[in-house]
Amino acid sequence: MAAGQFNGNARRDQRDGSRQDVDSRFNRGAQIDAVADSVPAVKFQSACFERYRHDGVEALYSLIETARDKGLETKAALFQGSG
């Protein structure tokens, strides 16, 4: 499972999550540790983090920093909302 990837059965209207939800979803970098020796780069889907608002964005920045500390190139897919 990619960092920040969610189960497709999750309700889209559940946008508020506790800090514990954010930490458990993103596993505090365990995914980065698992792939660091196998891949040259990681790409994050920002929307998966943004749904948790401030805590999610903090988790995104933390994971980017973790990936960079392990020597990985990083990218983030940012999407402009419609409307």
C-alpha cells in the first residue's frame, strides 16, 4: 500500500480525523522504511493527507522529510479542486 493510500470503502464525507487517526493511517514513515532500499523516489497524493486538514498536512511534511533523510527523491501530486 502506498503511503497515504486509503481503503476505497471509506466514506468520503468523513473528513475530520483525530491525530491518532492520522498517525495510524500514515504509520509514521513505516512505508518509507519498507521501500527505502528498493526505490529511488516516492510520490505522495496530497489529497489523502489534506482530508485530515492541519494534522494531515503536518504528516505529509513529516513523511517528505523522512524520505529525504533516507536519500529518496520526493514528489507530491497536488490537485486543484473544482468549483
